[in-house]
Amino acid sequence: MPKDLLRPHVEHFVYQKGELHVEDVSVREVARDVGTPFYIYSASAIRARVKLLVDAMASLDVQICYAMKANSNLSLLRILAGLGCGVDLVSGGELERAQAAGFPGARMVFSGVGKTHEEIVAALDAGVHQLNVESVEELVAIDEIAGALGKVATVVLRINPDVDAGTHPKITTGTRGNKFGISYQQAPEVYALASRLSHINLVGLAVHIGSQITDVTPFRKSFERVADLVKVLRAEGLTVERLDLGGGLGVAYSPEPRFDVDAYANAIRETLGDCGCALTMEPGRFIVAEAGALVTKVLYNKEADGETFTIVDAGMNDLMRPALYGATHPAWRIKEPTEQESAVPCHLVGPVCESSDTFGRFTSLPPLEKSDFVALGVAGAYGSTMSSTYNARPLVQEVLVEGNNYFLIRRKQTVADLLQYERVNTEGSI
Ligand code: LLP
């Protein structure tokens, strides 16, 4: 295949017999069987990513609590529960999903800046491992709710270490001036206050500085800040037993150098390795992003103002990251490019009525013809979970591959499904 043409750079996505396969399943055959668009995931790729992390962290004994906001399909969650992962969740809905997937409360971490009364009750009823608290008012609310239920809530304080993660502004969370965590300066005072509340069992700290961080340096800086804070708190006679290191580990959206997991593990070891705390981490994207793709079909090609638009049947409602963050997902034609073919510039767009409904301008795709299938790669994280039904487009189906088998793990939503929530008042004037 000519060198300038894009080919999959992620594990378990390979051309076999002239067609893209996920593990040993032909994507074209799935497309023929179930219709497009659909998300497709490799179970082996997910397992391999967990193993990569577990191996790197071996001597540190870190509990992985998968951030299920990245992808909360029950079948994927079950794989992760089976591998011994816990789960990081941020809503009552995610709590119910995690329970349905078989995660015990003891392996759940409940994060998020805006937990409602009902969500706090549900978390306490489920016996979650800990609630990660982000404000004084939230602390007080949890204390009151736990007291009313005759319970004690196990809590860690999420602090904002004021470290720039060097990532996209919309997904950075650990600098001054954003809504996340308790400010570094206020942390000792708030920690002391929390330790005095009678229905709060304060056990430690949490930190999360952002997402898609590709360099280990910001992580190291934030872990150093946490280590310093642990010393300050202990010097004041306060107990710190647990540290939650958050997520944020970056993935390869193009064939670029990989996130250095060993360097990340070393940064933990060197900054927090001897602090005597139980460690948890909350990776989401790292575990599922590269394991998934969105498969779509070319509807039309159209020339306009010297540009070729290739219109596909998936849109920004199915994969929102390009429209929302200007993110670029790699695109691979399902039919393997031949030696004779060369790249042709194309602007890959969806059918939604917005100019932001674009997957990007590609210069490394072979010619795409009507009815060709295309995969948008590295879409296993924040793809399906962020999709919407904009333009009355039902949520797409999801497929899980294991070896040479595949399973429909979410059926296509129908328009009838969408309409069932609505009522038309036929009696009055509205
Ligand atoms: N822990 C906390 C407290 C978080 O807020 C997040 C992500 C994670 C863990 C997991 O982060 P990860 O390991 O996946 O980077 N929709 C955006 C990403 C938003 C991330 C929000 N928080 C995107 O598509 O890039």
C-alpha cells in the first residue's frame, strides 16, 4: 500500500484479505448485516489496555476505577468489572448502569461538582467506596444527608492543584478559574473542617487536571503538589489514607508517539510512592478510545468551489468531538487501498444541517465512492456516550467483537422510541 495513505495505527484494527477487520471480523460483513452507522469495539483491545496499565503500575498497587463517562455500554462495563476494575461515576444514571453491569458499591467512586440530594442518597445506599467532594456546601449537604440516614459517608476532597495540563481548553480542569475542586490554598482549612463533621469519614484527597494529556510533566507536577499537601495536612495532625489520582492519560488520534505509561507510573512512584496511601486512578479514554470506531457509509460525493465533499451517513450527533473540540479522528476506508491508488483530498461531512457537522479535511484517504464504507477510528471514548438525537436521528447501534465473533450490544434506536416520551394535548388549545 502506498505510504501516504492512512492505515490503522491501533491494535486489532487491521486489513486482512483486502478488507478492514476488527480482530478477525470483517467490518464490511458487519455493515452488511446490521446496516450503518454503527460503533464497533474490540474486546481484546480493551483487555490489552487494562493489562498495559496494570503491568506498569504493578509495584504500586493502584486500583483502576474506569471513568465510565468515556463509554458506559453495559457489555464494555462487564468486561472491565470482570478484569477487577472499579468504576468512577458522576451521576445517578451512571450509578444504576454500574450496578446493572455488576460493579459492587465497594468498587465505585462517585465524582462530580453537582451531586443532587437524590444522587447522594443513592450513593450512600449503594455503599460507594468514596464520594469525591468538590465544595464546602457539598460537604455540609453530604454530612446532613448521611446523618438523616443514620450513616457515615466516606469522603475524599478533590483539590485543584493549579497545574496547566497543556490540553484543549474545554477539557482542562486543574487550573485556577475553573469550576473543579477546592482551591489549593483553601484545602488545609476545608480538610480540617471536613474532619470535624460527625457524619463524614474523611480519608484523603483526589486530583484530576484534565483529559487527553499526552505529556507526563503536568501529571508529575500535580502529584508533587498533592505530596506537599499530604505533608502539610499530616503535620497538622490530620489523617490522609487515600489518594485518587484522576484520569487524563492521552491516546494516539494519529500515528504519533504513544503516551508513556511507564514514565507516568514512575512519576507516581517518585512523588507518592512512599506516602503510605492507598491509590486509585480514574482513566477513561486510555482504556476504550483506541478500541472503538464509528463505521459509516458514503452517501454522495459533491464538488463545490474546488473542494470535494464526501457526505457520509454518520453525523455530528453520532460523534460530536470534531464539532465540539475541533478533534480529528483518523478515517480508514474499509476496502484496503491498492498499490495503484493515491491519496485524494476530501472533506468528510455528515448529513446534519450545520456547517460544524464535519469530520475534517483529509489528505491521506484513497478515493471514496458512493456506498464505500469508512471507519472513523479511535472513537471508543466520548463517542457513543456524547451522542444525541439531534435532527431526530436515533442513537446508532453498537457492536462488540471478540475473536471471530461479534455481538450487537446495543440495538439501533427507532424513531418510535424517540416519540414514545412525548404527548400531544388534543383537548385544549395547546
Ligand atoms: N476523572 C474525572 C474527575 C474526570 O472529570 C474525567 C473526565 C476522568 C476521570 C476521565 O478522564 P480521561 O481519562 O477519559 O481523560 N468529552 C471530552 C473529555 C471530557 C473529560 C471529562 N472528565 C472529550 O471527548 O475529549
